[in-house]
Amino acid sequence: MSNAYRKGALVKRQWGEYKVIHTAEKFTIKTLTVLPGKCTSLQTHKYRAEHWIVVQGRIVVELDGKTHKLAENDYIYIKKGNKHKLFNKGKKTAILTETQQGNILDENDIKRLD
């Protein structure tokens, strides 16, 4: 088992940023801040599942080819191996909490598909 995340780490991305707020042996909790009009890559994970909860704004999630619209307090579960992508199609910043669970927690467990 391995968790490469460090509490307090703030990482900038083209879509916004994430901050690691808690780490443990088999899980990590982050906040994701997604800027208006931005999206993550279409991706999968071999070693982890993710649970997203929208705490501010609205997002659209593509999950295995299906589209899900989420507003504040809505959530979605992403199993290991699911193809997923996150969009903020709105005019306001969206914020989510992300709980990752798995035996290996590392940014290298991202297989980008686009």
C-alpha cells in the first residue's frame, strides 16, 4: 500500500487546482477547484476509486459515456477503471471534495485518454 500525497499540497492545473486536505494509508481527501469553462482530461485509474461531492457551483461529469449534471450537495462515485471527465460549463467556479480510496494513491495512477 502506498499514498504519495502530502497534506497541504496545492497543485495548479490548466483546469484549476487541487489541495490535499487529509491523507491516510488507504485514502486521500482533496478539494478540487474547477474554473469556469474548464475541464479535466478523460481518464481512468487502475488502483483507486473516487467519490466526488459538489460543494459549490455546478458540474457535468462524463462517466463511461453517460452524462451526469450535478449541483451543490450532489455526488457521484467513480469505480476503479471507469472512464471519467469533469466539466465546469458554468460562469462560476465549482468546488468539489474528492475522496480517493485504494491501495496505491498517486498522480501516476492516471491514464489520460484525451
